[in-house]
Amino acid sequence: MLNRIVLSLASIGTCIVLAYAHLLQWWQTKDRISPKDYPEVDNVHFFTTEMVLSQTGLFGFGALFLVTGVLAAVFSILGKWKGVFLCFVAAMILIWIRIAVGMR
């Protein structure tokens, strides 16, 4: 029983946190702020770094993580533990793909 709870929390938590991070970055960088707009900012490096993923990539990965997290939550509520495990494995594979895309 405890394994099922931990698996559900890990699957849902991982997907929702990563979906939130990707979609938040996508939302914030839609209209990119240049450092010229804020000359008093000490941390200019934040504004001048290149994005690793494009806007489409951020939104795509965010949407995939969100769908996987919602599916994991639905499977957890229904008690379909094989589906929860499948969502967890899909999230881990998506993380690997995300790292591979970000490194090129």
C-alpha cells in the first residue's frame, strides 16, 4: 500500500513540477525583457543568457509533462496502478529527451 502512495506522489509530483517550470518559463519569456530596460539591475547575466529551448520547445515539454501528470492523477484516483507506473516511466523518458534536446 505504501509503495502505491509513494509511486503516485512521485509520478504526479515530478510531472506537475516540471510542467509548472516549463510553462512558467514559456509564459515569462514570451515578451523577453532586455537588460537595457532595467539598467539598475545587478544581475544582468540573467537577462543576457541564451535560452536552451525555443518557445515551442518549452510549451511542448510543458504540455507533455502536464498531460502525463494529469493522467497519473486520474489513474491514481481510479486505482489503476499499472497506468500510474506507465506515467512515471513516461515522465522519466521525457526527462531524458528534454536533457538530450537541451544539450545540442
